[in-house]
Amino acid sequence: MATRDRVIHVPPDAYDRLEREAGRRGMGPDELAAELLAAELAPADFDWDAALAELAEVRGRMRGGPDDAVAIAREGREELERRGL
């Protein structure tokens, strides 16, 4: 990705914190600032409806399958009852 240098002005205490954190992470302050800005200002065109539909699909596949926690707990309780415990 091509980049162009830009200048932003931050208060001295904020820049000091940026430098300290960048040093702690083993990177330069410019690199950390770019990373933080990218994370904070990510594109807002996220498709929540599609994400929720995908989660519903995953949830539907899990119900009744081999990883169904409720079924596993029920089977365990039934096994204990059969053993008289």
C-alpha cells in the first residue's frame, strides 16, 4: 500500500505515551500511530445482517450435533441416574 507522509499535531503528553508504548512493542511511534488509527478508523461498511445470518447458520448446525452441550449434559445426567448416583 502506498503511503504519503502527513503531519498531525498531538499534545506532548500524548506523544510521550505513544513513544513509550511503541518502544514497549518494539516499533517506532509512526508505525504504532498508523496501527492504532487503522484499528480505530476501520471502514464502517460492515454488513451486520450478513454477519448475524452467518451466526444463525452456525448456531443451527450446532444444535443437536455432536457438540450440543445441552444434549451432552442430559446424557450425562441420564447415565448417572441409571447408575443410581
